[in-house]
Amino acid sequence: MRIGVIGGGAWGTALAQVASAGGEVLLWAYEPEVVQAINAAHENPIFLPGVALSPVIEATGDLAALAQCEALLVVTPAQHMRHILAAAPIDERPLILCSKGIEAETMALMSEAAAETCPAAPIAVLSGPTFASEVANGLPTAVTLACADEAVATRLATRIARPGFRPYRSTDVVGAEIGGAVKNVLAIACGVVEGAGLGKNARAALIARGFAEMTRFGLARGARPETLAGMSGLGDLVLTCSSEQSRNFSLGMGLGQGRDAASMMADRRTVAEGAFTAPVLVRAARAVGVELPISEAVAALLEGKVSVNAAVVALLARPLKDEAI
């Protein structure tokens, strides 16, 4: 099975490296300099420097070239995914969605947006605790590969599984997506705690209560609790809430140190998806009657509506309650 990868950022390149161990890979990148570097030097110095890429990875800037691939890993920024899929040759090729977010304009999950754009394509979701540089260098991790069609999930999992990259199959597409989207917002919150010097106790408490928010919203949207407690939910949450390698965590650190969100995001070539997800997550949660106080605080911080100190005081001053989801 020849795999296509749509997106030449760090994560797309890392997934191309994983898939290359099982056969040919064609990677589409928006940036011509990325295409040139991969084809000429087998590296992506812009987004994944220092990683020697397999020579079986070919790069292209032409979406139409993906017609020769049998399955596509979609690793675009979440807010651009629908537009790019509409221009790509999809037909009935399986799509493995690797972007983590909620579409701002429609409040659609990535799988919902993809199904509307490519109704004939089987949809799968790949999500879990995965820093791109570690995956590209063969360090071990495990992920969730969710697809409603178990036969398709098995075929895709077999194609991308490696000794250091272990996919666990699931049929809970919604649960896998919600875990990946919500954890980005919570990682910003944990970065704020770190940047503001609020201590490890506060970060641990925030992770626990953040997981409660993820679970409340996930269950309201039809996710299964075991998915949210798995690789794509709790596993990814722990990783991204604990390291400056996380773009969302580092954005939160800057907020905690008093920096402006807009200026920090303007300085980046890579996307901190949680910044786009936070406001739409809050709207989506309200639409199903779910309260997400931490996510609401993050959205308010990003919009400059509240200071870090005021957000912390407001969260801690909430009425006392039983510890329940």
C-alpha cells in the first residue's frame, strides 16, 4: 500500500518516516523549499531539523500526484483541512485524519468535516502522545487508530505499525478526536501555570480537572469513556501538559509570563492548534449544555479579556462541589 501524506510540517514528516518502513511514501507539502529539501537531501530542515529521512519518501507540491496513493494521512492545520481535502484526489481512498481541532466556522469535528467533503472515503483518526521528533527518531510510543470500519482499521494499523509505533484499534472516532482537540486547550492552561510559577501541585490538579472537562464534553458528544482514558485522551493530555516541546504548552508559558498571545502566534511558523480550538470548544460545549471552566478561562486569556491572576482567582473561587465528572 503506497501511503500519501498531506502536510509537510513536523508531524506530517514524522508520519511519513514511520510509513516509509513499510513501503513508498509520497508527501505533499505546501512550502516549495520543503519539497526541494526532502527530494534533494532527504531532510526537512524547516520543520524537523536533524532527522535523516528515508530515501523512499518522495515529496511533491502537486496535490493531484496523490492520486497514485492507496491511503492518505491528512496532517494539515485543522482550520485548513476541509479546503485542502476539497482540492485533493480522494475518491474512495481511506483518510487517516491526524489533525487535532474543531472547525471554527461550523463547530464540526475533523471527521465530520472530512465526511462532508469526501463522502465516499472511509474515515479514520490517528491520535495519541506523539512528539514529532521522538516519533521520527524511532523512540517508542502508542496511539489510537479509530475507524468505524474495523476491517479498514486493521488494514491501516498493520501498514503503519512499527516496533516503536504501536497503534491500538478503536471504533470510537468521536472519542479519539475529542481527546486530541481538548488536550491542546488544556496544555495551554498548564503552560500558563508553569509560566506564572504556580507550582507542580497546581499543574497536577489542573490536569486532573481538565481530564474531567474532557470527559464531560466527550460523553455529551457520544464518546466512550475508555477512549478518553486511553492514548488519544489521557495519554496525549499527560504528554502535552508536561513539556515545552508542546507548542500549546509553550504558548501558555508565554501567557503566564505576561506576553501577548497575538504577538507570540505571529512569530511562529508552526500552529498551536489549542489557540484556535479554545473559543470554538467553549461554544460547542455550551451547545450541548456542558460547563468547561478551565477551557473558558483559556479562551478568555487568549482574547485578552482577563489577566492570568484574575483567571486563577476565578477558578479557585468557584463554589465547592463533590469531586465528580
